Amino acid sequence: MTKLTNNQKKFLRSKGHSLKPVVMIGQHGLSEAVLSELESSLETHELLKIKVRGDDREDKQLVIDKIVQATHAHLVQVIGSVMVIYRAFDKDPQIILPRK
């Protein structure tokens, strides 16, 4: 998994701005059901907006780190309780990233 450049992240942030959250993680945290839902959503969409609920910043950051690690996706942006992740399709990617 190559690292995204700042220009690519900016491009993906602009694409993700109009998205609605596909997955919402509630008070029960990151369960196996949520992870399988994330995985199936990433098979359909390359760019996902996820809402992570929680009061504690450290707990929220742990959940964000676990999501990125479990899905093998790139973290594009975190604003408040909303995060955007990107994982390109293996075959025929829909989103073509800028080179630099």
C-alpha cells in the first residue's frame, strides 16, 4: 500500500465532501459485524465516509486506527466524528488519482 500524496488527499477530500456516511459506529464500538459491513462497503465503494460516535478523543482515535488497519485503506480525512477512507478497487478503479 503506497502512501497518498498531499495532492491526492486533497483530490479525495473534494470527492468525499458530498458523500453521506455509509457506516456509523455507535456506542458498542467496533464489532465484527461493523468490520464485515465496512469490508462489504469497500467492495462497492472506493471512497467511504464513516461516522464514529464517542465522547473520548483517545477512544475515537483508537477506533479510527483499528478501522484503517483492519480494512487496509488510506485515511483521507478526519473532521470531528466523521472520517473518510479510500481503498482502490483491485480491478478497474473508479477513482483515478492525480499523479502528484
